[in-house]
Amino acid sequence: MPSERFILKVIINTPLRKTFDYLPHANINKSQLVPGVRLRVPFGRSRDVTGILLQVSDKSELPHAKLKRVIAILDKTPVFPRQHLRFLLWACQYYHHPVGDVVLGTLPRLVRAGAALELSTLDYWQPVNCPKSDIAKLLKNSPKQRAILDYLSKTGKPVSPEDIGGHFKNWRGPLGQLQKKGLVRKIAQNESLAGTSASPPFELNQEQKQAVKTIITCLDGYHAYLLNGITGSGKTEVYIRCIQEVISKDSQVLILLPEIGLTPQFVEHFKARLGIKVDVLHSGLTDRERLNTWLRAKEGRNSIVLGTRSAIWTPFKRLGLIIVDEEHDPSYKQQEGFRYSARDLALIKAHQTRIPVILGTATPSLESAYNVTLGKYHELHLPQRTGNARLPEILIQDIRGETMQDALSPFLLRIIGENIKKNEQTLLFLNRRGYAPVYMCHECGKMVQCPRCDIRMTYHKSDNQLSCHHCGHQRPLPSQCPECGNRTMIEIGHGTQRLTETLEKFFPESRILRIDRDSTRRKGAMHSMLKDIQEGKVDILIGTQMLAKGHHFPGVTLVGIIDADHGLFSADYRASERMGQIIMQVSGRAGREEKPGKVIIQTHFPEHPLLKTLQAHDYSAFNCLLLKEREEAGLPPYSFQAMVRAEANKLEPVRRFLTEARNQFPHKGHPCEVFGPFVPPIEKRAGKYRMQLLIQACNRVQLGKVLQEWILEIERLPASRKIRWSLDVDPQEMI
Ligand code: ADP
Ligand code: ZN
């Protein structure tokens, strides 16, 4: 066909669910029009954007004369392998999310901006040999430069920008100064940099051996494994052996973790054990570093990419294995914008690439547990702790009628005291940061609400403020009641700050450390706190769920769960599942080494069957109970859900819009149920009124079809352009 007849279907980053048609520029050679190359195209008024060529067609819905021409083709070859484009399009269809946001939104910023796709050699840094007296003179008034230089000297080998960034904030300026003064120099390292040597492997136990053997004997082809191993059973070692096997065959490995910032130990351990360079994707990277990792993966130049959920969007040349650690963790689901689940996508990617995927956890999600019963996943058990470590004893402590000392029962206080005397560490878990969740007038009972959300504000004593944990709004403490003017305001309930204060009162000699989002805000804070714990500089540590994630605290022998009841009776049907996971994960921190551990769960419902199964360390039984409940209620994983959320400055337009949307629902031939519009537990958030529709089907394919039809209908509603709304497939949160 003559080039004038080519119609290029181009993906552009817009909220619209479609591609855009363009004509090629003059003298184009058809061989240049490979799907996946970037194009520069005019878009809207006087704006050029980067798009991606999806396909070449000979048809357009628009008249030829109306079509604009491509300005330039930016690449000779597609920016990602064909296979990756297929993966992106699958995600786009499954989540019914605009194709531009999926395909372009998941690219590194520099790729999106049209930058040349060249691997820049990373600069590593090392000190220049200088007499000490010269250094002292040059750095007399520059403590930061001094610190960086000391760090570089200490490590004894060239240091990557990534590592410097891990230790220092705003380090580029001072490092530049050091270079100017001739104290450090840059050396270009190519990406095949060898790491430290691997520490000697120990003998695997029987179950570990079996798991590794099962996985590595079929590395060709799709297999989904649920590596169900209690905390401390050596799952990481199983990963490592499988990874070694895969990279020895020159394939690549993708490892997903819930939150890298919270698990530096895991990453360090991994790097040390594997002894080769691990590309870590985290939020602290510069655009250039991110692009480098992306390019290395796609060109097959690295062996391992380790990252959080967005690392699932890395294209690989020879991917051979995917590992999803802590597969149950809710943070694998993105909760805004493109609402994907990296865990679920890992399975799709493995399936499309025909490779194995390992989902590792001590507390399988109900979805995964159910998939095992369906035969979709192969379950591998690691039922015992490695070495001599034993599982902690779990005590369920009935606090009904107890005289509590703030949130602590006399029993728990006594046990903490004994533990301190033994010089052993205690971990107290309370999933509520701040001082008190309620700040109230003692005279009229008025509780201070966030002006932007229909939720009470949390009292933060350390900075003498009230703070909204939903929108971040802060205000100074009112000196009097905004309602009646009375001056006696009281705080009700307990957060981590208050618990810390209480413990300081009871154990004034002890070293107490609080770990939550407030206390770890400063960069590097978490790192140094973990180090203090590790070095035994802490007696009692108090924390939120940040503490539950994958840390190894060898010295902790006592764990206290301050409030287990919250999860037993909640409006969100997932609350019990989350509570069980957190209790098991936190308990798993105790007694990992020689000394046995003890866990005390404070509750008003000591007979609750869910708590009983946890007490018996029988997480499978816990999941069975929950699965039965879900089956009876027809809830996921026995059904499939989607949620349409909408919000606006007033409630009525939201209700009207969702009612109209509901009226458009294509019921015919689709056995789906629609619930709503209803108001979520938090009606107003950040100044917006919110409502939602819940769609439920017993078949995933059915749900997909109906959503596809329906979403086009919704988009045709005039109100859909005035109201902020979104579709969430497989929603994880009901709020
Ligand atoms: P999990 O991830 O299952 O909670 P880890 O992988 O962190 O457990 O393993 C716990 C500890 O046991 C680690 O220090 C690890 O190095 C060690 N370990 C793993 N496998 C073995 C083994 N076969 N023998 C002795 N120690 C082991
Ligand atoms: Zn708020």
C-alpha cells in the first residue's frame, strides 16, 4: 500500500480509553513502522507529545483530511520486547484502564520524555590518595563532605551512587565539592560489576531441599508455587537456591517485595548471599538510574531486579523466574490511578512468559489458599523453623474486667518487667500512630473532627497538634472546645506515642524505641533504629505494622499484641484476614534464635475461634475458617468484584451520577449483581463527598465482559466528565 494509506494507531498518555490515528510523515519506509517504537506527534493545540506505535492499519474512523502527521520516529527498534507490549495490553484490558496510562505511565520518565535509550555507564566513586593534613585543611568547615569521604574510604572499593544515596541525603552537592577539591574521583564501571563474594551456603533442611528440587526441575514452562513457610523457616534460602539455578542458565529473575525501605536487611542479605550485582528499584533513584536499570533488564545485561510493586513493569530479555515475597501484603495493590495488583500480574507475566513464579509467605492470602485447593497453585510447605529456633508460645489474655494501666493489663506489665530483668527485648504492637485517636471536650463531649473529612482527628502530643490520618490536615490544639467554649479538653484511646509514654513511666530505666511512620520520617532513621535494635541498644520497641514486615530481631523474646479486637469485628470483610496476618507476622519476630519466644494477645474475646487457630499456629485452619465464611457470604475468592468510586464537592451530584451509571448497567445475559450507590465508611475525605457502586459476579470472565460494555456507557454520561470517578477491579479496600 502506498505510504499515504498507512494509518498509524498511536498510544498517547491521556485519560481516554483509545488510541489516536496519525499519518506517517513523508518518505517513510514501512520497515520503520514497527509496533512499540516511540513517535513524536502533535497533540491538542500546539503541543507535541511522545506516543508509542501500537499498529499500522489502513482504516480510520476519521476522514483522511482531518488526520495529522507524525513529526518524527524516535526509535529504530521497539522500546520494549513484543511480549511486554502484550503484557501491558492484557493489564489494560483486565483493569479497564486507559491504554495510554498503562503503556506510557509505566515507563521510566526519561523514556516517556523521548530521551535516547542509551545505557550510560554509571559513575562509581572512590577517594584519591592524599596526605591527611591536606584533607584536614580542605575539609575544615565541611562536615558533610568529611562524612562522605570517610564513608568512601571505609568501604575500600568504588561506591555506587545508589549506595551513597542510601547513607546520605542531598549528597550530590558535597560530592561535587569533594571532586573539585581533588579528594575523590569518578570511575566508570560497567554494569557487570562483580559484588562481594557469597557467604558459604549451609545445608538445606529436608523441606527446603524438596521445595528447591520441585521448583528447579521444571524451569521451562509456567508453574505457580505457593511457598508456604512459617516465619523463620528459611524461605529466603529457597529463593536464593532457585535464583542461582536460574541465573546459571543465563536467565533473569524478578523479585518483588512489599516495601524496600522497610526491609534493608533483606536486601543486604540477598546481595551478600548471591554475591552478584542486584539491581534494586526504589523511590530514591534518579531518573537516569531508573532508566539504566530498565535498559539493563530489557537488554538482558543484568541478572536480578529487585523492587516494589512497580518493578512488575520492567521489561526483560530473558526472564526465567518471578518471586513475590510476602504475597499476602496489601501493598501489592496500587490504590489510586491505575489500580493494579502486582501479585496477580506476576502470575499473568509468568504465564505469558512460560516461566515459574513463586509466591512466598507465612500467611497466605485467602485468594492464594483457595487457588491451592483449586489446583491452580502447587503448595510447598516449610513447616519448621531453621536451626534450633522454635515457634513462640502464644497466650491469649482475657482482659475483660481487668483494671488496665492505659492500654496494658497488669499481667502484660509484669511479664514485660520480667523480660527486662532477663535483659531480653520486648516488642509491643499497636497499629495506631499518634498519641490518642480522639480529642474531646470534657464538658459537652464534642470530638474534634477534620474539617475536610468526616473523621476524628488524632492527637499528636510530640508536636502538640491534631492531625487527620486520612488527608494529612493538621491544626494546632484548640485551647477551648469549638462547640461550648469549655477549656477542659481530654484525649481518649491509645496510640503508639501514648503507649511509649506509659511504658516510660513504668520502666524509667529502660531504653524504649517507637517505630512508626512519624518516628521514621527522616531518611535513614529506620536504618539506624533497626541497627540499634540489632545491637541490643533497645529494651522495648513499640510499633505499628511497619514492624511486622520481614524484619529479623534476634533479641526479641516477648511480643505483646495490645489490641487484637479491632480486626475481629469490622465493617471491612477483609479485616479479620489482615488481623490474622499481622498477628502471625509480628509473632514471627519473636524467638528466632536460641531463646524461646512468647506472644501475649490482649483481647475481650478469648474464645474467638479465629484467635484459637492462631494460638495453635495453625494458619491453614485460620484460612479454612475464613474461607468458609466467605463461601457462605458469597464473597471473594468465591466471587469477583469491581468497585466504581465517585466523589465531588457535594453528595447529591455523586448520588445522581452513580444512579445514572447503575441504570446503564447491561444486565442482559450477565448474571452480575450491582449494589449501591452507597456511602463508604468514610463519607467525606479531603473535602470530597464520596459514594460507590459494588459489582459482584461469580465468574471473572463475565465480570470482565460486562465491565467493558458498561464503562463505555458510563463515559457517555455527561456527568461522567464533571465528577471524579474510577473503576477498581478486584478492590482490596471497601473505604
Ligand atoms: P523466612 O523468610 O522464612 O522467615 P529466613 O529465610 O529469613 O526465614 O531464614 C531465617 C534464618 O535461618 C536466616 O538467618 C537464614 O540465614 C537461616 N537459614 C535458612 N535456612 C537455613 C538452614 N537450612 N540451616 C540453617 N539456617 C538456615
Ligand atoms: Zn482529613
